Amino acid sequence: MLGIRAGTEGHRFTGIWFVLVRGRVFVRPWYDKPCGWHRAFVREPRGAIAVSGREIAVRARRVRGERLWDAVDLAYAEKYNTAASRKWVRGFSLARRRQTTTELLPR
């Protein structure tokens, strides 16, 4: 899991699943609520991730394109490959979640 915090205010970090595709970090929200991290990134693309006890400033960029969405789907399926994860992996591949695919870039 990856700790993510959208915006520049001191909100808490939220744990989310992430994947790497060709060395790039991608995330998708499960619950795309108006007050959630994804919508906060849509409003303000700056934020931070927590990795190994470090806080790293990031910029969120919305991703489009079937080929990249397919690669992210595959990365979720390969990384989260337990029987208990299947439901979540299938859910991440739904069209409405694919369209929320976000790349996290260092800033």
C-alpha cells in the first residue's frame, strides 16, 4: 500500500493500492467520493505520498488511453493476485474506474 495525501494542507495520509508500469506510478480510487483524494487531486494536482517513512511531494496527472489503461489493469492483476484480491482487481478494471487512472509524478 501507498500512503497518499491530496492537496497541500496537512491532511492525514490514506492507504491505497498502487501499481508500477514501466517505472511510472499509477493509482485508481475505489470510492470516487466528492470529498475523496481523487477529486481533491482533480481540483488541486499537488500532494504527497508516504513511502518507507519518507514524505515525497507529488503532482497528479490524469491518464487517458486504452493501451495505458490496459497496462494498468494488467499491473493490478499481476501485483494483487491472491484469491481475496480478485474482487478488487476486477473492480479496478471497470470503465468508470479506468477513467480515473492517475499518474503520480515527483514535483
